[in-house]
Amino acid sequence: MQDLGAGNRGAEPFVTPNDRHRGRDGALLAARHAIYQRARRRTPLRWIGQTRNWTPVGPVTLKLHTHEAQAVVGT
């Protein structure tokens, strides 16, 4: 976990690519969700709707190879 400085002690950082690679994204997102839920309970008038979607996104493909892209498109 990254240290974001003295002003942010106790705050969970958003997920970095390294966190995702090492499988820490789920725990970090769950901790962030808990922080937001706690803040929402403390000051409900400041919250209009729901908080972010803190669900891990799972595997992400950055670039498909040509033959894989054609298979996805169906050509």
C-alpha cells in the first residue's frame, strides 16, 4: 500500500496497476468502500446518491491481436 503523505493517514489509495497485478485490488476496493460507507453514515446529508461501484473489474485486455479481434467481431 502506498503512503500518500501525512495529511492522508488512514486513507486507502485507489488501485494502481501494480496492485491489480499482485491481486490486491479486491482488498483495496473493499477498504475504500468501507471508508465511504462510514463517511456516508456520519454525514448522510452530504450524500445524494450511491457511492462509486467498488467492485473489482477483473481481467482487462489492453490490445487484442489481429486474429483475436477478428474472432470477437465475428469476421
